[in-house]
Amino acid sequence: MNTPGLSELFGATTTGGAEIDLSPGSTGPVRSQVRPPPQVVTAAVTRGVCRWLGDMGFSTLIEFKLGNGRRADVVGLNEAGTILMVEVKSTPEDFRGDAKWLEYVPYCDAFSFAVPPHFPWQILPENVGVVMADAHTAAIMRPAPQHRLHASRRKALTLRFALAAGKRLASVVDPRV
């Protein structure tokens, strides 16, 4: 699947060779602004977060199942054993309708929300990090507070991460797995 960047989704587009600016706040000749469906925005933000974490030396998994049964949108693990979690929110309604993110915080060293450029990120809680992302990269809007995991939980999460990554890789090589 070719995931467009948010710059393609919300930026300039062409119509008959003429460029039309669809970005928020534009004063161009746009009659109405059409936003892509939330699942398209979520896929683009997730990809950008994974690329950004990869650039920072983290291996990532999406839809990672935690010990409490919850699934984190993106989890990153680096060589030092640091575990980051990122919850992707495509709309303010998506954020307001979901309080389960509080159950993710005890399973990571730092927790952030990732949102698209059009999201009013200031509505997010002040005690978590905020990352703005498109399909290509991401940028920190507010750093995530650090809270070191207990060694036994870190070991359990690292093992769960390794097993999940191995199973996913094996399924690519042999769909029967």
C-alpha cells in the first residue's frame, strides 16, 4: 500500500496544471477543504513516527500487545533498552473518546501522542509528550517525561517485543507461521 504523506493530503494539489493550496489557513481559491478519512491519516502518522524512531536508533512494532491486554499503536526499543510508546490520534474526537492510553504509561520509559499537522495538539494532556507527524517524518512538539521502568517489567517487555518481532518476520517468510 502506498501511503501518501500528509503534505500530499493537506498540502498543495494540482488541478489542470494550476496549483491550489489546501493547507489550513490558506486564502487560496478553495471552495471547500476535504480531509482524508481518519484511517488514512492514522496510517500516515504511524508510518512517519516509525520512520522517525528508526532514524533515532529505535526498532519499532505497531499494534504491540502489552501484558495488560491493551495494544499500543507504536512501540520503540533501542540498544540501551529504552522503551517508548506512541499513541496515534487522528482527530480531537478520537482523543476525547479514548482514555485507555493511561494504561500504557506503566509499560514504557516515555509516552507520547502522535498527531497530524492539522490536530490542535494543545488539547492533549501536559504530562505526556506530543509528536507531530506525517507519512515521512515527525517532530517533537513537547518532550515526553521520562519515568524509568522497573527492571523486571523492562525484561518482560523486551522479551515480548523480541518474540512479536520474530513472529512477524517469520510470517513474511512463511505465511503458514
